[in-house]
Amino acid sequence: MESSVIPSPLSSRYSYHAIFSDVCKTRFSHLVARLLFSMAVCIGALASALAQRGASKWERTLSAPGKGILVYVGMLTVVLARKNYLHVRLPGYSSALSQAYWQLCSGQALVQLAVHILSSICIASALRDTVTGALQPQRVFGYRLAVWLLVPGLYTAQHVAFDLGRLAFRYGAQHQHPQQFIITRIHNVFAKCGVLAIAVALVLPVGSLYLGPRTSSLGVAGTFQCVILAFMIFVIWDLVNLAFNAYLSIGCLHKGKPISSLSSTPMETLISGLSSKKPFTKLTAFQELSYRATSPNIQLRLPIYHTRHRNVYIWPSILKECLNTIESTNSNVSAFMKSVEQQQESLRKPTANRPESLDERLNENGLFGNDYVITSSSQSRLPGSPPTSETLTHRITLQNNNIFARGNGDTVGSSPFQFSDVANNPILTRQTTITDIVGDCLRQLKDTFFGFFFPVQDEDSSPQLSLFELWRVSKKMQAEKLVPLPVCYAECVIALMGLLIKSLEEDPKGGVVSSVGEVLKILERSVGSLGGFAEWKDSLVSRETATPDVVTILYDLSINAFLEIVLGYNELLNNVYLDEDVVKLSKWVLEICNE
């Protein structure tokens, strides 16, 4: 019997990674052979038509192909470098300073610099007649300083330091049209390139004065021409990167159909993608699962619902990969918070009196099958959610749009999960004299010197913070370090929620509905694990209030999904065995809804 639920090995020819690789090659070829080639032809023709030198129409016409080829080569070198360093994982640094330092001191930075130098020379050669015309001898050094050093150096520095080579995906967006993607972001290109051009305008005169020979002088007109040329090069590079992002992050659909449908065994192929070790492939597979789960087309879900004698393992395999993905993130966050508590254990503050337990406040009526009313009371604010979360757009709602409507009050409903406050205590207690402060600093420096250069693990292998990270931790970036692929987690939660909700009507007696207990249990663990990090407010953590960190976003998604499933299975849960912690959280969320 056990052999009947074990999937048979899938040929590598039909694996999700193999099919998705072919799809990416097609998208890349469309980018290079169509869009970039068309852009190069247009830029070459325009540069020839606007050339400043006194040339005839025939000379201008004959020079257009050569200029177009130079521009195309410059574009091609940049896009090939992007392809070579394509990645979707967050960089994994605990602060902006450490990210900038290690990213700039990497082999990738040197390769990118060489690529941008070559590209800058090619593009500048094509556009020079249009912008600067014939260069005077005293302006040659300033022109080369700008084209050979400042322009590629500045662009490479910001591109590498901010990890702009990473493909970014929105939560819950499984497909995007490349043209629309470019149009909605085109204004950002000119704004960013304008700032870089201003930086060139500030640095170029000083560099020419101190680095160039005495006879070199750009003057106001020469500086202005070099800045205009730099701006045009920046715009071309940013358009290339924008187009690359647009075509390579189209999503899980190919010609309007899920990628796995290109296989003769789509569900087996999808499962191979969910379990793939390739981050880009895994992310796209979870996007497709989420797309199938939330699509209005029931035909996309029938292969998951309907199990014949040969594919009864489809839903168990999908559920297994989803639970593994969620549990992996929960474990990372829990281990980090545990390490923070262990490092501050000796300086814990006295524990505050525990509030009245939830069980004492709830009445003895039946838990499930009751009527519920969604209110906008300030009591509906969930633990761990940021103060400005009512403006967030990452809420996933399948039934009720106003479940998380909140008032303006500050009162928070008591959660059944009491997160420890030990991580919120400062490492050094308040000092009374300068002598004590100096003594504590010296002792702290002695104890953590080797840990700064040689971080070690605890006996339970929980991750440790280095001294640098301990004194200036960015909560936002620490969250990205713990969850390098947050989109996978988000799409996984959305997929489970969508499948459970829709299967109530589409397949009420199938295996998906019977898995509600397992899904609620893993979501309850997510609320406990991610909620501790969401409430973490350490005195040494830099404050980022503009946008919430990825762990907080995933926490909100998890508790939102938990609430949707509990409300959707309101009466059915009376007949399902639920873990004690799941029951507590269920009581709490239903109490929030009824207030």
C-alpha cells in the first residue's frame, strides 16, 4: 500500500527546471533579438541624424549602422552580465553598511566594473558626435575621466551595493506583462539617472583639476556636455536592466498557460519544481501553485482534487513541500530569536505579571459553528502588526474584505501567545558613572573580540550575531537574512488558503479538505514564530518605520490565512481534531471578529 503513494521518478526531460529553463531562454532571446536590437537601431539612427559635425546626408546615413552596432554591443555586454549573475534570493546581510562593504569588495563588483567600462566606451563612441562633437585637446582627459571611470564606477557601485541585479517579485502577483512593467517604472529611470548625472557633475570638475595635467580644462561647456553624455549612458543602462527585469520576471505563465502544462505530466512536473534546489525554479513553481489555487478556472485545480489509482500522491506531495517551506522559515526565525535571548539571558529584566489567560475570559459556548460579526474596533489589531499596517497592500482576502479593518485606537487584543520581552532589553544596563561605563565597555570588548572575527555556534547550533551586527542591527535586513526567499513563503500560504477555501465547494469530500488540521497547525506555528520577531524592538536595532520587514509581512499573511480558513470551515472544525494551540488561536481570532 505504501508504494502506491510514492511518486515515480520523473524524467529530467520533463522536470519543472528543464521546462522553465527553456521558457527563460525564449524570454531572453526575445529581449535580446527584439527589444534591445530595436532600441539600438533607433538610438543609432537618432545619433547619426543629430550629429554635430558638418556631414552630408549620405555620410550620416552610412554612419547609422555603425553607431547602432556600438550601442547594441554596449547593451549586450550589460545584459549578459545580468544573466550571468541572475539571482532571486535576498543578499542576507544584517545591516546596510555590511551589505555595501561586502558587495563592493567582491569579484562580482570587479566584473561588473569591467563590463560597464567596456559598455560605456562603446555607447560614448556612438553618441560622442551628437553630444560633444570634435574634442579639443584640453578636454580629452576630462572626457576620458568621465567615460572611462566616473560613469561606469558610479553605476557599478550603486548597482552592486544595493543588489539591483536581483529579480524582485510582488507577493501574490503570479504574472505580469513586460510592457506594462516597463511603462509603470519608466519615470523612475529618468529620476535615478538624473541623480547619478548630478553626481558626475559634482565630481568631474574636481577630478579634472587634481588628477589631470595642467593643460586640461573642461570648462563649463565641456562639463555640461560630459554630464549630458553621462546621463544618456545611464538611461540606456537602466532601460536595459528594466527590460531584463520585465522579461525575466514575467511569472509562471507561458502564452497564457501554466508552465507545467507544457509537460505531459503537469502535476508531477509541478511537484518537481516545488522540491527543486534552484531558487528561481522553486519560486516560479510556488507562483504557479498559487495561481492554480486562486484562479477562477476550476480546471486548473481538478488535477489536484481528482486522484486516480496512479496519482493519489499528488496532493500529499504538494502539501509536504508547502509544509517544509513554511517550517524551514519558522525554524530560522525561532533560532535567531532564541540566540538573541541567550546572548541577553544574564541581563534579563524581571518578568512582568502575566495578563489574565484567554480561557478565563472566554465563555463556555461552542467554539465553532457560531455566527460572527466583523467589526472595525481597535481591538482587532493583531499582535506583531506594524502601526501603519492599515495602509499595507499585502492582505490576502478570499471572503471578507474588511476582516482586518482597524480603528485609530492603540488598544491591542490580548494574544494567547505571550512573546518573551527578553529580546527587547538592552545589552548594557544603565550606568551611573563614567568609570562603570568604561569598565563595562572594556569587558564587553574583551569578551566579544574573537566572536567578532570568528563567530561560533551554540551547542544547539543556533546562529550567533557578530559584534558589528550586535551593535547596529537592521531589523529589516535581518529579516531578509532569515528569509532569503519570502515570496516562496507568501505564495505557499496563499496557495494553501486558496485551495482549502475553494475545495469546500469544488471537492468537499476530497483530500484537500481533510488536511485542514495540518494546515492550521503549521499556520499557528508561523504566528508564534514570526510574531516574536515582528514584536522585536531592541534598543540596538535601527528603526525602519517606512515599510515593514518581510517577516512582519509574512506574519500578517499567516494570521490572515489562518483567520480565513477558520471562518470558512466554521462548522466543520467541530468534527476535526485540532491541536490545543490551534484551538487557543482559533478562539482568539474569533473573539477578535466578534468584538
